[in-house]
Amino acid sequence: MLSAFSSALRTPDLRKKLLFTVAIVGIYRFGATLPSPGVSYSNVQACIKLTESDTNGVLNLLNLFSGGALLQLSVFALGIMPYITASIILQLLTVVIPRLEQLRKEGQSGQAKITQYTRYLTLGLAVLQASAFVALARTGQLFNNMCDQDDPAYQIIPENTGIPMWLTLSLLVMTMTAGTGVVMWLGELITDRGVGNGMSVLIFTSIAARLPGEGWSIKESSGTAKFFLVIGLVLVIIALVVFIEQAQRRIPVQYAKRMIGRRMYGGTSTYIPLKVNQAGVVPVIFASSLLYLPQLYLQFFDQNKLKGYQIWIQNYLANPTHWLYIAVYFLLIIFFTYFYVSITFNPTEVAENMKKYGGFVPGIRPGKPTADYLDFILSRITLPGALYLGLISVLPNFFFIWLNQQQYQNFPFGGTAVLIMVGVGLETVKQIESQLMQRNYEGFLR
């Protein structure tokens, strides 16, 4: 990895792309720390210090993806999450809506249209999420009701400013929505003129920005010995994640020779790579969001009438150290892994495309037998992938138990964070190496 980056810095055009990417990342981090209009930055910091050991799980996940910008209600508070949600929704709707499936099959023009729909849906979701987070911040629920909004020292959105509150709230929602649009544009700039996938790079940056602070909090509260032990375990986890992320089952495909005019075409051999982790990090996000729904549901009803249910949910379904939470989280990840793989990889469609172009799996007849064979292989390879995702995701929960503390719910050294960081790092390095290979390739006659 280091050799690839050093070689890229010695190549002028790649060096420009890397520096451009670093500049865009710097702009993104500046926007993540820039307070939104109408928000008291000092009061926000006081609330964060007051409630840093007790915040909702899904808000911690969103705060991790935004690099800590969400709880500060900064300009880029929503981060890239509305775009990720919109992309997942459209990907799921492609299976249901024939028009979207037809656009997907049209190639680059159809993909450009789907990207345009994704942008519109992203802005719509940004308006909804910004309104929800502003409402949670104003009532104190963003910090789990531990930050009294009647106390002027903890008011996130001060009231006695001489400006109508409806105007302040509207401006705040518009600012955060516009920030999401800018983040989306910055990600596309990195994709077009920088190195790597822009959206993935921004998520990687957000998570990496949380690592020093979280690591230091472990050292301060648990001691140096546990801190270095955690670092050692993190390195082992990263090595295992790299190994699994690179693992794949290659299905050999042979193309028959065809005579077209006076030329012979086909006769080549290739393979279909089926990754062990075919679903990526999407099942983890789905499972985390679904586990938060009971807590969100209770907030719409009278807390006094549902006090017993609230206590039960807080003790079992919202406590990351309880065995029931860990078991439900693990099973949800396995379910969503199978569900997501089944809708993103269609063995019948792959078999039909192979048959159309004269391809076949050696020893398997084209058509339905090939589809059944691919479905059989996919179902078998998805099981270790689902177990891998589940184990990596619940690993931070065992850290909570071992450290005997509740304040590491933002723990960035396991689960979703490691999966994203390793995946983005591998993808970026592969892209750099492929561009270096194109520039340093020596022809046969040279």
C-alpha cells in the first residue's frame, strides 16, 4: 500500500489527483466543524460533554458516519447518510419497479438517469432528516433528554435572540439540506477528478476523524495496558477483515467459438467472482436502524403510560451489553445479508446473459441448470459471509462488556467502522495500482 502511494506521488497526474482529493477532504472536514446559523456552539459542546456516555445507538452510528458533525448540528451535520439511504432505496426499488430495472439495463445513459433520481431523493430525505434532528435538538431528545433545554446554558437553539423561532428553524433546516447537497457535489468531484469513489472516501474520512478521540478516551478511562491491548486486537481484526473482504469464489465461464464473416470470435475463458461478503455493510446498517425503531416508537406516546415498556426496551433492546440485544442484532444481520444478496444478484438473469453470448460453466448445461448451480453456490457462500458480518458487528459489544463501560457506544474499532474503512482502503489502493499499471505498462516491442 505504501509503495503504491509513493509511486503515485512520483507520477505528476496521479499526484495532482491525490492532492485534489486531500483538498476536497479538507473542505469537507471544515464544513463538518462549521456551526449552523442559530445554533449555540458553546452550549452544544456543553451538552456533548454532559451526555457523552449516554446517547441513542442509531444516533451514535449516524454521528460516526458524519465525523461527529451530527451532534454539533454543523453545516455538514447530515453528512453523506441521506445519499447512502437514497442509493439503497433506489437499489431496492429497481427490483420492484420495471421502469428502474429497464434504466439499469440501458447502460451509461440509464445509470445517469438513476443517478439523477438519487440526487432528488437525497435532497428530499435531507429535508426530512434535518427537520427531525432539529426537532430532537430543540426538545433535548438528541442528547437523550439529559440536556435541559429550559436552562439557557444548555439551550442548543437559543430562543431569546430577537429573531422569530420559525425563521431560525427554517434557516437551520435549509442550511443542513444545502450542506448535504454540497457534500454530494464534493463526493462527485472526488470521483471525477480525484482518486477513489468520492462518497466512500468521505465516509472513510468521517470515521477516521473519530479514531484519535475515541482511542484517547479508552486510554484515559481504562489505563494504558488495556489501551495497547485494544490496539493489538484492532490490528488482528483488520487483518481478518482484509482476508475475508478479498476472499471470493470464482465460477469458471467458457465462451464457445463463433464464426462471424471470416473471423473467429469467442473461445475465451473467464470467471464470475462471487465474494464471501457479497452484501457489504448494508445489512449492518439495516439491522442497526431496525433495532432503534422500538425506541423511536415509544417517543410518540405518553411516557408515563408506557413506562414499563420503556424500561424493558432500555434494559434489553437498547443495552449493547445485554445478551438479548447481541442475539437479536446478530440474527437481524444474518437475515438482511441473505435478503440483500437475493435482490442484488439474480442467478437467472446472469445465466440468461451467459447463454445469450455463448457462455457456459464447464460441466453445467446453459439456461436453468446454470441458474440453479449459481443459486446453490451463492446460498452456500452467503452463510460464512453472514456469520462474518454478524461476528464483526457484535465485536464492539463484547468490548463494552470487557471495558465495563457504557461510553464506548461510538466505538470505532469494530463493526461497521472497520468494514467501511478496510473496504474503502482496499478499493482506493486497487484504483491507484490500476492507474499506475496503465502508465508504467511496457509494450511487447519495447
